[in-house]
Amino acid sequence: MPGDVTLSPAEAMDLARTALMRVGMAEAAATALARATLDAEMAGKRALGLQHLTDHLRGLIDGRIKGRAEPLITSPVPAIMKCDAMGGVAQHGFSLAHEELASKAKTFGLAAFTLHNSYTTGELGWYAARLAEKGLVALAATNGPALMAGAGGWQPVYCTNPLAFAAPLEAGRILLVDQASSAAAFVKIREAAARGETIPGNWALDQDGMPTTDPFAAMQGALLAFGGARGANIALMVEVLAAGLTGANWSLDAPDFQAGDTSPGAGLFVLALSPQLFTDDFATRLSAQVARLASDYSVHIPGIERVNRQREAESAGIVLPRQLFDSISSFRRN
């Protein structure tokens, strides 16, 4: 569209990294967050890409993110790694740990990584994908501030509490499932509000517990789980993994990620498994199975296009709305 700005991946990386460092984030953390943000953007997850970077930039200025935080990583037993993000970002802690986590999984067959005391984790699929790229099967779960009602309730008690699952295929491709427990991601409702659009009536409740198509009312009320009680039960399972096992804030106790000067204290749980120690020719067999599902049964296989989208962005560039480009650039000049 007229006025849009096209950047190469290197230019977009520099835009994000420089902006983060100019508002107080340490270089290593800025590099990790910029990398994860750019990966989400290039994979087509734009709501969690450079658009979401502005939340991090404002969070740094307001104090919700500690820009100089250095994650504390411990390993109480060989197959478990624990990380205290110290009020910083989860992407930094995971980037420091993921090589060792992958090595532990390949040695012991499985390894777990837990993280607490962080800002919201961004694109959850990014964590699982990085392990699948190393030949591992991965499951990830995360929570954050309460936005979604539980089964039978109408007040927010869970975050959107997503789950991500990734597995390696042949030729550098991966299977990647990344979905929220809510009927719609919070960022989609916020986008609708910004555009002055309505939302489907099964996405959210207003403050009185009534279904609403008004995104502003939805943001003051509660999101709804997908599939009713089934989705809410998944959110509860995620809450146990991401907050219970990690020691992070329960979603009910997590401060707002958009306001105030306190970190949400979100949690992240990642389980990595080495398929080579469970069965032979895993990637080959899975590749054949997903090809059969797609070609013979018209099944959509999530994650398959991720690599293609990233390669397309590498060649064609990353297109940003002028307003978003100017917003991020303004932080670089501060």
C-alpha cells in the first residue's frame, strides 16, 4: 500500500535491536528479543512481530521490563533447567539456555526448561520451533495476566494460555502447532478496536458477563475459551505447567502487561524430547505421514509454510505500515 516501508531482514533486525537498546535494554537481551520478533514477523505472525515490539518498548520505558536484567539459570538435576528472568524478557533467558537444553535432551532422551519472572513470552511457537530445528520434539506452554474466563465463569482468571508443539520433518521443515486456549488472541481483539471493527459474538464477554461484538467492551470484560469447557480445561492445564511448575505468577495475580511499572511475572514451560532415542527414522516417517494426510485427505498441516514464508521475506523484504515504522523509529531517536 502507498506509504508502506519495505525493509530487508537485516534492516528490520537493526530497526528493532537499536530501538530496544536506545530505551535501555542490554545488547544481548535486545538481540534475542529482536531475533524472536523478526522470526514471528517473517513467519506471518505479525500481531506478535514488530507490532508487538511496541509493547516491549513502552514496557521498558515504563518499568514493566527490566532492560538490564541478566537471567539466572540453574540445573537442580541434569535433565531440568530453571531460569529466573529477573524481570526481563523470556526470549533472552531461553536463548542463553536452548543449546544446553537441546544437548541435555539428546543425552537423556528428554529435558525440561522452566522460566518465571518475565514479561509476556511473545510468539510461543518460536520456542518450540527452535528445538524442532535441532531435531527435537518440543512442547511449550505459557501464561500471563488474566484475560479469559474459566469454564462456567465470566470473570478473567486465565491468560490466553497458549500451547505450542513442534516436531522435525525432512528438508529443514517442521510441524508446528501454536494456538491459544481462547477463541481469539487478545492482540486480534486489540487490532479490531484500533480499526473500529466489531468482533464475532463468541469471542468475548463484556463486564456484565454478556456476549459482545464490541472489542472495547471485550477488553474490559473477559475473553472466551475455544470450544467452551474443553478449551477452558486446556487453559487450566497450561496454567499448571506455566505457572504452577515454574513458580511464576498465577494469571490472576499477574500485573497488566500494558500498564503500570511491574512485570507480569509470566511463566514458560518447555519440554524437549529426542525422537532418535524413542524410535527409528522419526523425521522420515513423520514426513511421509503428513504428506499422506495433506495429499490424500486434504488435511492442513500447520507449520509447513513457516520456512517458505521466511524465505519469501528474505527475498522480497518485510513490508511495514508507515505508522508502525515511524513509531519504532521514534524510539530509536529518543
